[in-house]
Amino acid sequence: MPARIRLALFVTALLALCAALGVALFDRPGAPSTSVAFAGALRPEIPPQDFHLHDQDGRPVSLRQFRGRVVILTFMYTTCRDTCPLTATQIRGALDDVGRPVPALAVSVDPVGDTRARARAFLLQRGLSHDRMRFLLGTRAQLQPIWKAYGIQPQGNKFDHTAYVLLIDRHGRQRVGFPVQQLVPEDLAHDVRRLQAEA
């Protein structure tokens, strides 16, 4: 076979190998993507929301007080035995991954059952004490507008609450959502950093 043909075949094979490596490196799960900015799902653009509740220690909390910071927002209840403990653990992992304080708020979906004592115990059991997460409590009348604003169904006797983790950007707008069954700490931390890096 002439040297010129051998060289052409070699170059063709080399280009094919490079293309295959490119696909393997950039199309695998968890690999950086140039076309997708966030790991979570983009949420509908709605005007910034605000609310005023009290946390597990009785301290007042408003969403507005965190303007200028990215906020992790979720919805839980203290006597939950499956989804909520898992969600809290995943959020703790993301906070560890980010490595610097990020406000994390859990809004009650069971106003009758969630008490300050139960909220403190829930957070302590998940390693989320010392202000790493604040469990926000209120009456049904106080919580109902918040549930409605974020499309959350509260916990009921015959149905489970909507299980989402949301990221609120520096302007108070919900931007990214993770269904709990798709939540992993690395993806949540990735999206927190993405939002923190925005101007």
C-alpha cells in the first residue's frame, strides 16, 4: 500500500479516535456541558416573593432579608420518615460541598404537627444545627400563601406534600428546582455556585 494512502488512513483513524474521546468526556453524566447552565430544572419566572415567619428558635425570618444572597428553599415536616430526612441530608451535603455559608430555609407543610421543639430536634438529627438550616413555622393561614406562591401541596392525611428543593437567586426570584428524587448534593452545590457567580 502506498505511503500516502497509509498516512491518510492513519489521520482518518486518529480523527475518529479524537471524536470518540470527545463524546466520552463531555457526554457522560455529571460532565461539564456547554449547552446546559444548571443541573436542576429552570423554574417559571415569577416576581420576587416575600414572606414573614418564625424559625425553630422563635426568631423572625423574611425572604427579603436574604436579598443579595442565593437561598436554598425547601418544604418539609418534622415527623416525616422518608422524603424530608433524605432532603435534609442532601442539602447538608451540598452545604458541605459549597464550603461557605448559604442560607437554607425549610418551610413547614404541617402547621399543626410542626412545633419549635420538633423542628430543633429534626435539624439536630440531620446535622443542621448552628443556623445551617432554619425551619420556618407558622399557622395554616400564614403558610398557605407561601405554598401557593411556590406550587406546593401541604402534607395531608391521604396524600404527601410536594417535595421540591428550590434555589432563589440574589434578586429573590426562584430560578432552579430539584424534585427530591433527582436531588444529589453535587448538583445542588453546582447550581448554587452558578447563581452566586452571576452579576
